Amino acid sequence: MSEALLRVENLSIGYDAGIGQIHALRAANLEAHGGEVIGIVGESGCGKSTLVAALINLLAPNAHVNSGAIYYKGEDILAMDKESQRHLRGPEIAMVFQDPMTTFNPVITMGDQLVDFQHHIDSISSAEKRRRAGQLLARVGIPDPELCLTRYPHELSGGMRQRASIAAALLMTPNVLVADEPTTALDVTMEAQIIHLLRELRADYQGAIIVVTHHLGVVAELCDRVYVMYAGQVVEQGLVDDIYHAPKHPYTRALIACDPAHFEEHTPILPTIAGRVPSLLHPPKGCSFADRCDLATSRCREMAPPWVRISETQYALCHEARP
């Protein structure tokens, strides 16, 4: 496989909470290569959004990078000065945020905003930038893009706004496109349309796409490789087929077992994962999933689990995982 466009190494991030530091991300690793789609999956609060916010260094003011690095084309993003980071956002790494209702300024027309998003491009006129915006709106499936350019954000439906936000991210032809829960705020019909759009972009987009979601169906539809997160850690990584058909971490297996798409018989009761996510103010010294795991032993509770190599493409953070 070619050199990774984006590589996260042992990244740990905490948030000051007044009573201590919440260890939201702990020694996370990730790689994204050109031409592939990466999925980051896990339940709410597992650290997914913290990880992707760090990719463009848009962390909250109370966040602290405790260790690790994020390499883009071999250069550590976190070590760059603020101006270099600012120039990286958009032309190199672009983000599609999860709430299409607040992505755009409500008092500026879509056309003016999409032209402004291209401010880094000095070689073309405003008229050409507006033409490019219209072409990309059409590319993401918005009917009558010229009319859309004259409208304000509130005049568009949620699905159209999310399509427009994807168009805005693609206007600078970034090498890495990050979509943070792109379908969360949409209804089922709009969700299907956005998945279809991302699948089409996947076919002709040569950069890396990183999709963050808690929806296993989105991952199965779109992604080549998957990173499963729990309690601030990546607990398993592998190809989509590895994760769905031969998961090795107990949390991954439990997560898949709770997915309604895997039910083979009618059931009046949806399965759940017993227990609670541990407090990240004081993370467990052993495995974070031990108190909810049927396979846990005293070793799991006392010793941090190792990365176990299952195959060339699959790894699990678990004492009990076996190839």
C-alpha cells in the first residue's frame, strides 16, 4: 500500500473539566490512503468527533493534546504554526460537519458563501468561482443550482443543505475529505440520498474520505476499512469484511449484535450492551470494556490490553483476541 496521506500516531487528548481532565482520546492511531474510504464507528462519547476535530486542529479551547502527532504528507499538523494550519484547512483537508442547519451563515446567500469558500484561489475571477459553485451543486444532485445560488440557507431543506455543505468542502479539491456524522440530522430518505452521493464521489474522488458515524449500515455501504472506538480508544481496526464477518474485539461483536440489520428473526426487544461506559476522568488501568465483557478475567481488569495482530489487515486491542 502507498504511503498514507494522513497518519495519526498515539494521539491522546484531554479536556479540562474543573474537577480534573477528561481523557477523551487515548493513544489513538489511524491511517488514510488516497482513493480509500475510512470509517470511524462507535457509540456517542467514544472520542470520534474529538479525533476528527484534531485532524484540522479545531479543538475546543479547553482541549489539550497530551501526546502524539498527526502527519499530513509527512508533516506534523500539530507542530505547524497557526497560519500554516489555516492554509491547510479547505485546500488540503476539508470537513463536512454533522449539522447542516448551522453550516452556513443564515444572512448571506448560498452563492456568495460558496464564492467566499474559494478565497484561496487567486487565479480565477468571482464569476468563474460562482460558475464552479453551480457546477458542483449540480454534481451533488441539487436541482436548479443557479436558483439555489440565489437562495438563503433557510430556504433549502436539510438534505439540500447537507449536499451544499459537501459541495462547499469539495470546492477546494481537498486531498482528505472528513465527513463527521453527515447523515445524523437527516431523515431516512435524505440519509439514503447522502449515502448514495458519497458512494458516487467515492468512485471518482482520488483523495481519502474519512466518514465518522455510529451507524453501522453507513460504514458497510461506503467504507474500505474501519476503526472501532470505545471509551476514547481505537479497540479494533480492519477491512469492512473483517469487522462485519469476523470481529475479534468483544465490543465490536456486541456493537454488531445490537444492529437491527443483523436480526434474522422478529424480536419485540432490542438487544443492548449491559453496563456503562467507564468514566474518562479516571480511565481504568486495564481494559476499558472489562466490566461489560463476558470474557473478562482479572488480567483484563489489572493490565492494559496489547494490540493483537489478527492478520495483515486486522488488529484488536484485547487480551483474549486470537488470530
